Amino acid sequence: MSEILLETGTGEVEIIEFIVNNQCYAINVLKVKGIIQLDTVVPLPKAAPEIMGMTNVRGNMNMVIDLQKVLYNISTDKYTGGLGLLCEFNGTIVVFLVDEVKGILKVTWADIEQSNKMKQDVLMIGSILKDGRIIILLDFESITMAADLGEDYQKQAKLSDIGKTKHTDSTIVLVEDSKAIREMLKLSLIEAGYSKVITFNNGKDAYDYMFELKDKYGAEFIEEVSILITDIEMPVLDGYTLTRRIKEDEILKNLPVIIFSSLISEELKHKGETVGADVQIGKPSIKELVEIVSKLITESKARQ
């Protein structure tokens, strides 16, 4: 993929637009390692219906998910010569079969209308109206989890070997657009002893909440919220921009901020550092997240 030259924290994002069953969809460029032409796909016994099988990509065997089956419950009959999006996130490499790739678009997260009015199990982050056509930004994390390719989340969510936090009175703000992951993270934090977890599904609502607290309590806002955990990809306001706005504020900058995202990698960590994130953790490392939350809250309370 081409190098991304967008400035971090400005709310801009580049997406790849593609077609499935004559409908326009999109994915963040940063999640795509390449576009490949499928040759041989080996079926797997007892696999989820949307999993076509495995294919050889540059010497590695990767799962192939049929997006037409996921989105329309119609299996693709012919895949030889078809196009696949080679994607990596949550420590997993997956190929998504598509009909056509139209190209790369530059948009802002504010252009993306969130899907919170839709039913709970909808597989979309939001939608974009571009040149008269509707483009749906899919929730690929939920798609892979539904195909039982997100087992690492289930394993990571088992926190029996982590002691209960001593900060049971601390309030955590959790910002995550994926419904499935948001609920899993909230339950994991509650299991670890944090009974006060306030959730938002986009950065704008979290931003408004934090600045309302600042206006009401001033520097004492830290008594109301101990830490903020945010995803990166979110409609309306993304996690990078949310973090930058918090860290540029003279009062809110004291709030510990963790970026928890499938986009965290050694190549992209500089983006979170640029906007002032205290810690960046790659999904699905829930155990590490819980441990770091406790550490940062302890350090924050020691400074108060």
C-alpha cells in the first residue's frame, strides 16, 4: 500500500472503497497490507459458513472470508481470479473476498455518520455520502470475531490470573465504536474490579463529556474520571484527534490516556506519540490493558 502522509490528529483518514454485490463499502487503508488475486482456496471442514477456506499468500496460509456471504448470506461460487483484501489487525491476517476495488478516498471522520441508531449486531462503523453514493465503512473486527477468528479476544478476556484492582472507586471512560469489543472490554474491566465504566461509541461524545467535566469541576475533574481508554477508528471524531485535544488542554492534559487499537504497531506508534498518548496497546491484549490501567491510575493518584 502507498505511504500514508496524513497528519496525525487532524481527523483525516484514507479509506479503500470496494464493491460487494453492487454496493460500495470501505476499510481503513492502514488495515490493508495489499490487494491480491486469489488462485487456489482450500475448503476447511466445519468452518464458519463465511469462511471460504485457506489460501497461499506469499508463502503464508491465510483464511479467506467471503464478504458476500457475510453481508447478503449468498455464497460466492467462483473465486479463482477474484480480488482479495489482505488485511492485518488484532494480530490476525485475513483475506476478504470482494468483487471490485475502486480506489482510495481521503475523508474526515466527521464525514462518517455513525451507526448507533442501527440494531446492535449491525456490522458497520458508519456510512459516508460521497458524490451521491452511499459508502458503508464495515466493522471488520466484529466480522472476524463472528467467524471465530477472534479467539484471542476470548482468551485475553479471561482475567482469572490477574488480581482485583485496589482502585475500585476509580471511574474509567471507555471509547470504542465496535459494539462487540466495547461490551467485552467493559465486562473485563468490571471483572477486574472497576465498577464505574462509562462508555461512548465515538470520540465526539467522549470529548463533550470530558470538557463538560472540566467546565464544571476545573482541575478537580480528575476526581470524577481517573483514566480514558480510546480506540482509533471511530466516526465523527477519531481517537488520535480526541487524544490530541485532551493533551493540548491546560487542565485535561493531566488525564492519563491509553490508545487501545488494532492499528497499533511499531510502524505506527509514532502517531500516538505525536498526539501525546500516555500508552499505546495493540488489540487484543486485554490483560496488558487492565494491568496498565492500574499502573497509570496509581501513578496519577500519587501526583495529585
